[in-house]
Amino acid sequence: MFTTLNMFSGFMSIISSTQGNFIVAAWFIILAAIFDALDGIMARITKSSSEFGVEFDSLSDIVSFGVAPALLVYNIALYEFNNIGILISALPLIFGGIRLARFNVQLTGINKDYFRGLPIPSAAGLIVTYVLTFYDESSGLTGFWGDMLIPLIVISSLLMVSLIKYDTLPRPNKESIKKNPVKLILLILAVILTAATKGHALFFLFVGYACSGPFRAVIEKIIKILRSEEVDEESSEEATSLDA
């Protein structure tokens, strides 16, 4: 039921985009993301995951978080760039499809601590909250933030097909909360911040999540190098003591 509502919300977003109701179209994608989160939660609670559910969920996601955002950004601004605009607009759809196909063939269970690559709902959320934050119905996208649409699309699309780790949402059980309470704390803080700013912080929260993967990858790389240097130093000291 929730997956069906996800797909239907994506379809309503597409209709709204073609009619020029871009803010409404953006909110339908947000609604689709809520249904997408709920179907995952319900699958864990009821332990009712299945291969059919996985495939149906991905088909819904490609509509709601691939086609719908691609059409939204094209109709808002990128149509001005003609064929180049079409290619750039298609990136969330194409790279999102690749992301979902890889996810499906590598799926080993619904209880994961992290994803490989930026999840397609998060990439769509990044684009949609950008539109809700910076698009003006009278003037469109203007100024510095208006120029950030194309880089945002390109970067978020590349992050989807990357191998960078991204944390999953905390699962609704005591074991998950005890294992990683920081996730739950950050989620609660994000909800509070969103409510306090009446939704204006959502875009920057999505930016923070998108940046968290590369940031962690860099930190892990630095730690790995430092540990390797420590091992080399210890080996060198052992060799020196043996020579002595």
C-alpha cells in the first residue's frame, strides 16, 4: 500500500510539473519520500519483505525520485539549454536507475547499517528542497543559488553511483538504538530544526547528509594512512631491536 502511494505521488508530481505547478510537484515528491520511508519501516516491523516488494519499491522509486525530479528541473529552468538541458535533466533518472539496479542485485537483507552511494530518495530530496527553498514563482531561480542547480544535479547524480558509504535511518528497535544512538540523536535534532525553521532548514540538512559520505571517506582514508604509518614505524623499531 505504501509503495503504491509512493508511485502515485510521483505520478501526481509529474502531472503537476507538466501543468506548471512546480511547488506542488515538489511537495508530491516529498510525500512520495514519506511513503517510501514508511514502507521500509512497515516491512521491518511486520517482517514482510519479499523479492516482489524489493522490485516494486525500485519501480516506484524510479518514477518518484528519477522521472519526477528530472521533469521538474527541466520544466523549471533547464529547458532553456535545449539539448544540453535535456541531458542534464536526465541525469537523476539515468544515474538513479543505475543506483537502484546495483542496489537490487547486491541486496542481502533489509537490515543494513549503510548504503553504497547516495540513496535515490536523498538525491531527489536534495533537488526538491532546493526548489522549495530558492524557486520563486514570479522570478524563477535567480542569483547565486539559482546558478547552483546544474552543479547540484551533476554532483548528486555522481554520488548516487559512487561507492561511498551513507548511513541508513535508525531502525525502530532497542537493539539498533543501543548500537548507534548517535543516529537517533541526529535524526531527532534534524526533525526539531526542520520544525523550528518551518522547513527552511531541509535543504541544508540534505546537503549535510550528501556531504557526510565523502567527509567520512576522507576521514577513514586519513586514519588508514596514519595506522599504516604506525605499523611501519613499529616494524622498523622491531627490526632495529633485532639487529641490535
